Amino acid sequence: MKFIKLVRYDLRHGLLKRWKWYVGAALMAIAFWLLFCTKVASYNRGAMITGDGPAITPSFGDTVFFVFAGMSEYVPDPHQSFSFPLIWMLLYLVLFWMTLEYAHNDLTKTGQQFLIRTNGRMLWWLSKCVWNFCAVLLFFAVIWLTLFVLCLLSGSPISLTLHAPLLEFTVPAAVSGPGYVAPLLFSVFCLAPLVLFALSMLQMALTLWLKPIVSFLVSVVILVASAYKLSPLLLGNYAMPVRNVLYNGTGVTNAAGVLLSAAVIAAAVLFGAVRFRKYDVLPIEE
């Protein structure tokens, strides 16, 4: 019963009462959709001029893919500087900051009172893990739902069809063929949230050893390193569908992403629980 009450408390105060974060996520989705629309219009104008093909009306799948795509593999070139995948970075940095703030702040308020009164350290930590999962999933769901509504209102097909020529122009990246649509969509709708939950859990666990801002900077470094280097050991690569092996022979695989994410989540839960058993919460108020 104590655990259920804790989870209810976290969901109420960590999600419902922090609704402004999710309004912000919806506004970001609207901005990215408008950017996508300008790129689609540019593609269709070019196709009409060159006669390369008919105009394409993007699907819901195209729209979501564009927002979460990331960037193709960066190959160091003295004549070309490295550029961040801004949409991808902004989305996930907002998510990391959102999940960082609540868990730490709760220790200075009601959470600390609960720990002192009941000595329920393990329950508190597990409740925060459940909250973290729900916070990440809701963040993605809000963006998906916002894009779904925008596609519905604009007359875009509500389907998961991916148009290779359009994605090649807007991302840029080329979809290899209709046979690969299902695994590509898995990387967008399943693997990306799983990876971000793993990284968010890692960040939350690190706050038990490091200051919250330092833990956040670790998350930033992981994202930047993942964008700069295509490596199966850098978890952020699995949250970029255009780094998937379906695009090139050296890309990352969905299976490896699931396994690595699961390992990071398990390690964060375990080591966080071990650390929190002896964690001194009282100095936080000083």
C-alpha cells in the first residue's frame, strides 16, 4: 500500500501538476511540424519544376520520422564542420531537464519527510523509477498525439507509410524499400522511447553520486558524442532512426539497442538502489 501511494503521489505531482512541461512539448511539436511543412513544400515545388515525380502528401509516419530522425553518420572532413541535429538535441535535452528536476526536488520536500518517517528508501527509489518511465512515455505520447492532430487537421494521410523520396530530401536519408517500413517504425515508436528512458534512468541514478547539473551535463555529453560518432556503444545512436543499419551497413541494430537499453536500465535501478540505501538526504536542505 505504501508503494502504491508513493506511485500515485509521484504521478500526481510529477506528471499532472507539471503539465506545463507537456504543453511545452506540444508547442515544440507544432514548431517542428511547421518546419517539416516548409521542407515538404520545397520538395514538391522542386519535383514539379524538374518533373521528377508527382507532389507527395506526407503521412503521419513521415512526420514523426522527420521529428525523431536525428542525423546521418558524420564523417570528419576538414572542409565541413560538424553540425548538431538541433531538433533531436532540443527534444531530448528538454526531456532530460524535466526528469532531472522533479526527482531531486522531491528529496527536499515531501519525499524527505516520507523517508524520515518510514525509512522506506527502496520504495521511494522504485516509485521514482516508475515515475521516470511514465514521464518519458508521456513526453513521447504528447508529441505523437500533437503530430497526429496536426496531420488530421491538415488533411495528411493518417497512416504509417514512409515516402522514401520525401524523407531523403527532408532528413536527408533514404528508406531502402517498403519491406523495411516495420523495423524502421519500430526504431521510431519503440526503440527511441526505450533509449531515452534508459538515459533518463542513468541520469537519475547519477544524481545520487553527483550534483544534478553535473548529471545533466553527462547526459548532454552522451547525446553530443552519439551525434558525432556512430558507435554501438554510444546509446544515443539507437535513438536516431537514420543511424539504423537499414540505412548503411555500419549502422546500429534494433536488437542491440534493446539489449543495451535494458542493461543500462537494470544497472541504473540496481546501483541506484544500493547507493540510496546509504544516501544521506538531510544535507540537501542545507
